[in-house]
Amino acid sequence: MTIALPVLSNEPSAARKRIPDPTRAPAAEFADWRWQLRNRLSTKEELADLLPLTADEDAAMDAAPGLFRVGITPYYFSLIDRGHPDCPVRMQVIPRARELTVEEGDLVDPLGEDSHSPATGIFHRYPDRCLLLAVDRCAIYCRHCNRRRLVGQEESPISRQDLDQAIGYIGRTPAIRDVLISGGDPLTLSTDRLEDIVARVRAIPHVEIIRIGTRVPVVLPMRIDDELCAMLRKYHPLYINTHFNHPKELTPLARTGCERLADAGIPLGNQTVLLRGVNSSSRVIRKLFTELLKVRVRPYYLFQGDVAAGTSHLRTSVETGIEIMQNLRGWISGLAIPHLVIDTPGGMGKVSIGPDYVVARGADKWTLRNYEGRLVDYPQPKDTDATCAYDEVYFRDAAT
């Protein structure tokens, strides 16, 4: 289904005062993460004063208020190539008219989260872990967001009472040993407010692992300050997964932010979304993943795009993702190779996919294809009993 859009001019009105370029703000202001959030670019007028919008972008910005929030920190906006509509940073934050096209198979709730929500702010899809939706705001609003039904709306779906009930659910569900604090972006909260949430989750005896999902190191790296790092290091074991999609995002400020978190003892992972025209080439993905390792960020997932309504123009074929993975394995360090996964529609969970290196299977041997395309046989052992005789002893003693 396509909504017809007019082709509009992006020339600013002569009667309107031009908007100052926030990327040229005084250094002290630009380095203040709260100033960055207060001065996000969100309207067509603001963007059109700072770069020439294409007719496609212009039309989409007219429709955006009723579709999905637009918000770009001055820092992240400063990474845009203003003269190139296909800049990978620009494509992630400035909408295009194709975002108004809903393809067959697109879903408002692509991961079926609402059907796995026993309490407001909780998504409990896997047996031993859950997601805690701590906030519904982000530093920027990505065009490929899979949670646009919740994030950045005018009315917040998460109240203090809802958050209390969500943490209460975790507390009375002993199967949960791993909690992912997400949103929105939890690191856009004040340090005190974030600590209140982290501390309450850490106080639950059966919660072993806390994770935070955030794009702040990418789009608001000045937020990663000493105060935040000092707070987070009190609640180990704590992990952070961030969301770099292109090496253009790995600026000196972003690298410093990642290194500060790593120096605080926080293991860092990265979840990249494969986006058509943004990072859908082996050359870009190789560069991104090898550069991430330099700042102690381990590539964790490479996601095929979720079937979120309005994002079909950014999704690649499954074959593209598999081809990229085939051009990684063997050619770069195994540390730089993530899992390629599809987070399946309807809440069925993540499914790993990738190149098939198995040519033939047999009881006596398997024939494999290596990264260079050469075949090699792996002999099967004659004895296939894989019982671990000590299991009963170990687990009996571990339980006492």
C-alpha cells in the first residue's frame, strides 16, 4: 500500500528566520550531552536550512509527524555529508517517502513483543531472560527502528508505576537470570535515574546478568562521562550492547566513549542492522567490524532487517547477508565475525543463518568447503557415545 505524496519545494520561507547551524555551537555547549538533546533537529524547516533536502526527503518530512518522530542530535548531524543524499548517516535519520509504503508482510509489532508482555514494560520471550523497557525516548530516531510503535510517541507508555510493576515481575519470576534494560535508550536518562533502575534490578537475588542496550556511544558519545562510568562499574557483571552500523560513525569521540566504558570493566558488544544502501557491502562491514575491535567492542549480531512497517526499502535479501558473511569468515579475525540472525516475525525468536560449508554428510566422514572454496574431509570417530560420565557428580556437588 502506497500513500501518494506531492513533490514539495524545500526552499525556506523568506518570512521565516533562518535556523543557526547547531554543529557550529561553542565547544562547551557542543560537548554537553544535555545541550545535545535539547537542540535536536526534528522539523523540515530546521533540516532544510542546513542541507538541501531532496524532494523525496521533503515529502517524507511533511508526513513524519503522523508517522514516526524525527530527532537528530547536532553531533550526529555533523557526521552527515550534506552534499550527498546517499550518505549512510543521513539515510539512517532523515526519512524518505518510501517510509510511507507498507509492504505485504510488514508488521507494526514485527517481533511479537506485545504478545510476550506479561507486564507493561516487560518483554519475556526467552525462558531465562527478559527485556525491561525503561524509557521510551532515544537520543536520535532511526529510520529502521523496529519499536516505532512505542518509541518517541507523544504520550509515554511507561509510567513510574508501570516501571515498579515491571521490576516487581522480574523479582517474582525466579527463572529470569538475565535482564536487558532497553527502551528507547536508557543512557538518555540522568545518571541518578538510571542508577535507581540498575540498582533495583541488581538487588534481585536471582538476576545474575544485567545488560544495557544503547545507541548513545554512536549518536551522543559525550554522554559517556566519568560520572556514568563510575556508577555503572558498581553493578557488575554488567554488559553493554551498542549499535554502530557504519565505520563513518566511529569518530574519535565515539571511540573515546567506548574506551571509557571498557576501562570501567564493561564488556561491549555491537549489534549491527544490515541496511540496504547504508552498509550492504562486504567492504563496509569488514571495515566496521575490524575497527570496532580496536576500541574493544566485539561484533555480536548482524541482523537482517526486521519487518517493521515502513522499513522495507532498507531491508536486504537474505542472500545478501549470507554473501557478506561468506566474505568475512576466513578473511578477517574470528573475533570480528558476529552471528548473522533473523529475529523472526511474530516473536518466534532469533534464528542464526549463514553460508553452508557442509558439502556432504556421512557416518564415516563429512566433506567441508573452506573459506577459499577448497574441499576437505573430516573423518568421523567410530565411537559416537558422547555421554559425560562425571556430569551427575559435578551437578550434584554444585547444587550443595
